[in-house]
Amino acid sequence: FARENRSEAQKVLDAMLAAAPLDERAYRMKGWIHMLEGELDQSDEVNEARKFALEIAKVHRLLQYEDFAEAQNNSERLAEDYPTRIEPRYYKACALAQLGEDDAALEEIRGLLKQAPDLRARILEEFYLEPLRLNDRFEFREHPTDE
């Protein structure tokens, strides 16, 4: 970016965001590049993604600080504000599991897996979902294709 090679800077920022999708600073720099290039629509999209990253990172911190009720409330609000994003539902399931709301958490997980089946491995290993004992539940076990 400092050498005014904005296209290469964009590529590096894209790689950074692929590895760390909640890195607010990368979104800020990416939005700045779009703005300098006169691409205001793309700059607005990146700024919206940056705002989401800040909010979802807050929910993650609330889980880490064991403020599960607040994490649930914030994730529900984010799910309303960003209905196409799965992260708020994921963290809502985590908060519900920690609050002992097993049925509601399982319902969220089932919905998540219908929407994004590739999350299965991550969900089964998620620390905040451990109270649900997903690996012990038949519906979450690996099913051989020849059965």
C-alpha cells in the first residue's frame, strides 16, 4: 500500500481476511483502498463487513468472559441485523449450550448444519458446545454411506 501497489495490497488483505475473517484492521485498510480508487460502493460493503467483524468479535469475547446471557442477546440482535450470516447463529448456539438451554441450542445447530454442512467438524469440536455432548448423539455421528 505504501508503495502505491494497491492491487497487490488488496490481494494480501484478501489472504489475511481469509485466515482471520474478524480482523477489523484489514477491513479498514481494504475499505480505504476502495475509497482511494473511487470505488465507493465497494468501500461501503467493506465498511459494513468491518462493522459486522467488530460486533461478532464482541460476541466471541463475551463467550470467553463467560457472559453467556449477553452473548446470546448480542448474537440474536446480530442475527436480525445480518440474516444471511451464520456466525450469529453459531455463537447463539454456543451461548445457549452454556446456559443449559440444550433444546434451543440443538435447534440452532440443526439449522446451521442445514445451511452450512461444512461446519460439522467445527461444531463437533467447539468448546462452548461441549455440554451438548454432540459426539454422543446419533444424529451427529458419522454415518457410513453403505448402511
